[in-house]
Amino acid sequence: MNRVTAPWVRTRLRTAPGAAVALALLVALTACLAAAFPRALDRYTDAGLRRAVERVPVDESSVLVSAAPALGGSVDDAEDSVRPERLTGAYRSLLGIVERPLVVDEKRSSYGVRVTESLPTPEKWLPRPDGLPAEMVLAAQEGLAGHARLRSGRLPEAAGGRTTVSTAEAEAAVTEETARTLHIEVGSVIHLPGERDLTVRVTGIVAPTDPGSPYWSVESVLRAPSLRRTPGPMGASNPTYWVGGLLLAPEAGPALLGTARVSRYWHLATDPGTLHSRDLEGLRSAVASLESGPGLEQLHSTIGPLTDVTTGLDSAFTAYEELRGDIGPLIVVAASGAGTVAAVVLLMAGGLTAERRRAELALLRARGASVRGLVGRLLAETAVVAVPAGALGFGAALLALPGARPLPGLWAAAAVTAVACLALPLRAAAAHHAVRIHDGRRDVASVRASRRRTVAELTVVVLALGAVEILRRRGATEGAGDLVAMAPVLVGVIAALVLVRLYPLPLRGLARPARRLRGAVGPLALARAGRASHSAVLPLLALLTAFTVAAFGGSVLSGVAAARDSAALLSVGADARVEADEALPSGLPDRLGRAAGAREVTEVGLDYAAKVQDGRQTLPLAAVDPADYAELAGRTGLGAFPAGELRRPEGAEGGSEDAVLPALASPAVAERLGGDAFQVRLADGSFATLRIVLVRDRTPAVYGDDFLVLDRAGLPAAAAPPNVVLLTGDGLDAGALHRAADGVGTVHLRSEERRTYVDSPLQSGAERIYTAAVAAGAGYAALALLLSLASAAPERAALLARLRTMGLTRAQGRRLLVLESLPQALPAALGGILTGWAAVRLLSPGIDLTTIAVSATTSPAGRAELSVDPWALAVPAVAVLVLAVGVAALQAWWSGRRTAVTELRAGDAR
């Protein structure tokens, strides 16, 4: 056979332009999704790392290198060590010592000399809230002109451009906030007693250009004064004093040596734009080198032997690594499922094309075409379409998700393109390896599986069972392996293999009884389904795999949402909570009840200082109206109980000393106090005698493991007045509740509490990936069905044309195509529902959604478990059925508009 030439490819594209366009769209879409996943993952993980670093205090998110002035030498050596030239040289050396990938942001970094402790000043014109003198922190910090705007006066300078340890006067600048709070003006003079007295004259007032930058935030008193309290017993009213900051000229560093103990410092701020999750090990290694490794040794030799390095970056990196380790495996499960579905659909498209062109390819082999030449021709005509489509999909992913590594996305798009190019040639080579004149019947009711296929299927089943068992035992954790990540998909593969094996049985069993039915449509539709090509079972694999991925992903999303709702409800106790330290005004509950969205209002008198066991133990006590509170507990599902069990006994009104009030307690409190009567001392000093009659794990009014709940009517009126209002309702308006509260107490909304659980881009990114996996699973399921129906469309159109010449009506033709499509769509839909349910039930013990739900390893509502989401099971199945019936009805309608001559032209391949 001659080598592949352009006319062959051009001829094939002109013959079937619709198939070429469909293949290009499929490859472009799949390549775009495949390339987008690693890019989106890079963006989410990098943003998560930066968020983890941003959450730590500013002084901990940078590297602080500190050292005392040069020791062991002369005074001149000490002075030289704190001069700007030496500090700048050490700073440049530090930049070279810091190892990649940790990058220092020079614009946000700072260095200089400062006193280690604030110095008291005798100036009486400075504010003295409790009679104590104000104190000042002195710092000669580089770069003031670049980080502040001059508001009045001028920047400080050193007299003669050089100071020494004996310098007695210096100039300084203060920020606007410091000047306003401490009543400092340009020209103010501040005396600072010390080993050598220092007089500081304020020459300028500045405004920070970026108050939140590390330059101003690491030593916050340089930006704004701080009101501090002297040490003393807790709860005592200890006197306070002000601490402010004075910014000296960088050349004034030696003048601080004679005043107090000073320290040289270099704040190395990290560049957030260079933090990448993929470099986490390198970042931790760079920080460890500076703290206690080769980097610290270089610092000792460069700056001094007593150089110290402190940073909170290592703890931030550790916290992020734990979060990524918990969420990462779940993301891999979603990606594996969606990728497998896409690969199955690509392979199915190639298989259907090979089946549609079976007669053509068999004829080429019979006329002398070699397998190699045949594969080359098919590869060429497929590559002409698939390669540009794959490049287009990759380009779309680059434009949609900028700022990530291009190489992983490129490899993913290339893999999709390779699968699309090789699916048709390899399928054709396997089917036409030997030259055949006639293959015999190839329908699903007659074809028998070969031994090789049986062995392959058994191997897949064994691998799937092993992956499911490992996932149930070890869970979805890092290091579990790629096979475990494929467990949901493998469950779908098992179901597909079983369904493919069982699919022909009902067709064979119903073929003979159907002949006795009246009318031709039913028996003909069943016979057509049984006579369909055996390759028609290929979409079943794609459909069931897609259903499993969609069901698993949907269940993960619903489980995450349910876990957040439960945690928020347990923390707030209802849809909204208004709580005050003192008794609430009498009209407040009514005003809250009239707020937009409010439905029910429950008042609670909450005493956090109730004492039991002779005052040895303090626990929260909630005084409630049993009827209202029981209704609230039942509505929220937080420890429902019968209201009658908690009502005070007869004659126990208003706090009768002889009455024993029934109480509801947590298991921990019930275990400690037992079932006997005991006394409780309330906040107002009164006593009540209680006996525990009900035990519940949770209750709306109190969040925690210790609580008591009793009937408020059995207590004195002043013992536990209502100070908490719990509200339920749909769409509560936070603004309306705040206006109704009118500054009385604090307002907590369940919806606001729920939003606090999503504080990392890793969480939101994982949810978006699972949403995309669900959408991709449902979309590829519909696409698999459409490809299957489209491959048989010409043959069905010809069949309807022939039957219309025999008297078949349009309504009968429509019913025929609809009934013919059901034997494939109905088992797939029912099997998809069953498979999705089984996959979630089998894998739920190994899937922990707590971290992705609340960004922590523990949740107020306990472990977030994977549970079946009925909507994730039903929606894809119903959509596939509706799509199958709709396409069949549309094809019947369209065929009815065409003439039989058009559909039955001689020589057309049907």
C-alpha cells in the first residue's frame, strides 16, 4: 500500500465534514478541561499558601535577624557596627544567604538600630492617663523617606552627618497618629534619661504610605502609640501608660549606644508573589537553614556570633501542609473520576467511528491494504483534526486561567490529543488484523465474550475491590496511591462490566414472547434493540462511569454543605442569636420578632456562672420556657425533648425552696452529678434544687459539653432574667436584626457563622473542582448518549423510510425510535442510580470531609461524613432518559419531513 498522501485526508474530510467538526469540538473541549485542571489547582494551592502566610502576624510572616552591636572591641568598633554603611552591607549579605525559593521583598523589608526596651520620659506635657510617665521606643530605621509622606517640618538628620556614643542631642520624626495622640508638634523636645541622657527634637510629622506594610507593622509603636497596662493581678485595675515611637535618622544609630541596650535588626519580608505550593519543601528547607542550619552559620560569620533568627513562617508552612494533605487526596479523587470519564468517551468515539466504517475498512483490507498502511491513513486523517483542536483547547485554558505553570497543562492537553488520535487507528487495527469476508452476526444478543476479555474483566474487578477496601481502611490520605484515588471510578467500571454481561439476557428472553404481541411497533423495537451492533454496549461503560463520578461528586458537595450548616447551627443555636451580659429590655424580643424573615422567637436566661457541688464546679445554666424551648430544640434537631418532662412541679412557682425542679443535662454533667437531687447557686446568690431527668448531647442555648436546662418559672424572677434571644426563620436580614437590637448585646447569624468556615482558597478551590467534576460527569454522560444515537442515525432514518413505504405512520415511527432507544438508556439510568448509591455507601467510611468543610481537623458538629445525595443520583439519570427520548422523537419528526427517495438513494452507506 502506498504511503499516506494528502488527497486521502482531504477526501475523507470532504466526505464526512460533520464527523470531523464533532471530533474537533470533543477534543477541544476535553483538552481545555484537561489543561485547566492543573492550572486551576496551581492557582488554588498557591493562593492557599499565601493566605496561610497572611493569616500569621506581620512580625511572624517575615524573617527577623537581630544582633547586638559588635562586642569585644573598642567603642569605635561598636559605633561602626551600627552605622548605615555596615547595616546596608550586612543587609546585602543577608539577601545572598537566603536560599531559593524563599524570596525577600526588598521594598517591604526594613533594617536599622533600635533600643530593646522603651525608655520613660519625664515630660509632663505628654499624656499620663493614670499618672505614669509616657515611654518612647527609639529606632534609627533605613528608608523612612520611601515609606512615608512628609506632612509638616522636615525629616530628621544627624548633625554633621555623623554621630557618636557621646552625642547628647538627636532629631526625630513621628507619625500623624503619634503626634495627635501624644500632643507632639514640630519643635517638641523630649528628654530621655539613660546611661547618657539623650535629648530628641521632633523635626517632622510623617504619614505612612502603606500603614499595613511590614515596615510599619513589625514594630507597631513606630506607626501608632500603644496604651499599655502595668503588670498586676488579673482582674485588678492596673494603671496604664502610653508608649510611642520616635524615628531617628539612620546616621543617629551610634547615639543610641550610650542611652540603653540597643539591637541591630533586619526584617526580611517575604515576597507573596513568589510563594508557590509546589516549592513548599524548598521553602521549609530555606527557613530551617536560616534558623539552625548552614544559613545561620553564614550569618554568624558575616554579622556576629550572637546573631539570632526568629520567624513564624515554619509554623505557617506546617499548618498549610496539614490542610493540603487533608484536602489534596479528595481533589485527586475528583480529578481521576472526571479524567477517566473523558478518556472513556474519547475511546468510545473512536470505537463508534471504527464500527460505522467497518465495511469500508474491511474492503480496504480485502483489496490488499496492510494493517500498517491502514493505521497510518486513519492516524493522519484523525491527527489533522485532533491536533489543531487540542492546541485550541490548550490555548483557551491558558487564557481562562493565567498565572500558572504551562507545562502540566500542556502535558494534559497533549495526552487528550494523543488518545483522540490513536483511538480510531488502534480500534481498527484490532478489528481488522485478519482479512475477513464476512464476520457473521455481531449483535448484542449473539456475540459471546472471549476468554481474553473475561480475564481482563476479572482483573479489573479484583483491582477495583482492592482499591475500595484500601480506601475504606486507610481513607483518602496522602500516600494512599493512585489506585485508591480511582476507587469511585472502578466501582462504576465493575457495574458497567456486570451490566454489559447482563444486558443481552433480557433481550434474548423477551425476543420470542414479543412476537405474540399485537402490532408491529413493540416487537420490531425489541428486535431492533437485540440486533443492534455489539459496539452499542460501549456507551454503557461511559454512562455508568459518568453517573458514578457525578453521584460521588454531588454527594461530596452536599456533605460539605451539610457539615457547615450543622456546625453553624450548633455554634449559634438557631438561625440567629442575640446575647447580652445583662438582662435584655422587655420590648426587645417583640422588636426582633418583627424583623424581616423572623418566624419564631425564644427567650433564654443564660447563667454561665452557676455553681454546683458546693461551689467547686461552674457550668452554664439555661432557664427557659419548656414549651417554646422544646419546639425550638425539635425544629433545629439539637436535643429534642418532651416539654412536659421539664415543667416545674405544682406549687414550685417563683422559686420555692422545697421544690425539686426537673433539669435537662449533658451526658458529662449527668455522669458527674448523678440522679439524686442537688443544689445550684445562681448568679444572684439564690439557690435552686434540681434533679436531672433528661440527658441530651446538645441543646440550642449552650454550645459545649457542660450545660443544665430548667424551667424558668421555677426560679425567682431576678435569678435568671432573659439575656439571650434565639430566632428562627428564612432569609433573616442581618441589618434589620442589628437595627432592632439597637446596640443591646451582640448579634450572631447562622449564615455569617457558616461563611467563617471557608477561610482558605484550598477549600473553595476543592469545591469548585468537585462542581466541575459533577458537571463534566453529567455532560460526558449526555455526550456519550448523543454519540451513540448519532452513530446509528443514518441507519434509523433509512429504516423509517423503508417502513413508511410499507404503511408505517409517523406516530408509529416516533414510538418505534423511542422504544428502541429505551433498552439502552433505561438500564444505564437505573444502573447509574444503583451504582452511584453503592459507590457512596462503600466509600463513605474512608472519606472524611471535615477539613474541606471547616478548614480544620475537627468540627463543632463532629466528623463530616459522606452521604448519598438523592439529587446527584436522580438528575443525571432523568436527564439521560429525557435526552434519549427527545433525540429519538426529534429524529422521527425530522425524518418524517424528508421524502423516502432522499433517504433510500442507492449506494449510500446506512
